[in-house]
Amino acid sequence: MSASARMYDPAAMREHYRAEGLAEADLAGDPYEQFTRWFEQAVASGLFEPNAMVVATADATGRPSSRTVLMKSFDERGFVFYTNYGSRKGRELTENPQVSLLFPWHPIARQVIVLGTAQRTGRDETAAYFRTRPHGSQLGAWASAQSSVVGSRAELDRSYAELADRYPPGEQVPVPPEWGGFRVVPETVEFWQGRENRLHDRLRYVWVPSAEGEQWKVERLSP
């Protein structure tokens, strides 16, 4: 460990949250509307990439892994992101579709945690999104066998250059067959608001059966 690193004590690093709280009476009727409210506020705050989320998966044996990806759409059906289905997360979600999403909005002392099940998006929906990607990102989806071992950066750059020659700007790039979306259908959605003295507000929507059919129930969690 370097001398400069020893000057910092992680145990002493803390922020004192004094943000406005989150009360049950302030919540929307469902987590999608509540997420929309918070997401719009995160965007308005100037937060860098507010659609960035940590996706946690586990393989068939229960071994976990996590990574940051960009959420590309959300509505009452769930939260959507795109990847190579042969990537580690793609393989793990095929074996075990249980997934957790975390939106870490630290600068505004908020988090949103989603637990649910991942489903592949249809090819039409995948193709429609793929067409909106910048040309270079479309080529990158072909050039990278995501999560596989690559010999060198030069090898990756060479693969991209060959694709750039094959599909110059203005020419349509086909959707890679092993590339597509996952839609995470929530079972619970927790809204976490930082508060003073670590007495944070944690309100969680839970999808539960009822006499009128399934509906969202709100419960408060201890911080």
C-alpha cells in the first residue's frame, strides 16, 4: 500500500444526509409512477448518467456477479437493458432469471432497488432499439464477443476496423443474432431516501395477491 493510500481511512468517510424525507402519503399509487417522479428529478439534478444501474445476477449454482449497465426504457411492464446474450449476465439470466437492479443516485442521497425476473425482449423490439444506436455502437455489438477472453486490444480494434469497412456510415448494420434485450419484471421496488443519523426512509412496493387480484402493497423497512 502506498503512503498516500494510507492517509485515507474508509471508516471515517461519511456524509451527513439532511435531505427531505419520504413518507407513505407522498408515494404514487404504483412503483412505475414513483420511479418516473424520482427519475425525472435525478435527470433535472444534472446527475451523470441517471439511467446507469447495477445489474446483479447469479448462475445456476448461486455464484453472484454484478456490473453497471444503462437502462434504456421503462414502463408498467418493467425495466429494459440490452446486452450480448452470450455475455456472463446473459448466460446467467438464461440459467437463473432472478435479478436485482440498483440505481445508485448518491449525489441526491437516493437509491432505487428492484428485485424481479428477467425476460428476453422480442426481436422486433430489439431491432427497433438497435436502429437508434450510433453507427459505431452498432459495429461494436458485432466486434465484441462480450465477456469472452480476447488476445489483445489490437485484436479487438482489428475486428472493429474490418466491420467498419464492411458497413460504412449510412449502410444498415444488421442486428447481431446473439444480441438483444432483457426486461426485468419487478416483484418488489424499494425507494431509499438518505436521512440524518442514518435513519433513512426505505419504502418498498411488493406485488401481492389480494381478494381483488394482485396489487402493489407498500411497506416500510427499518434503515
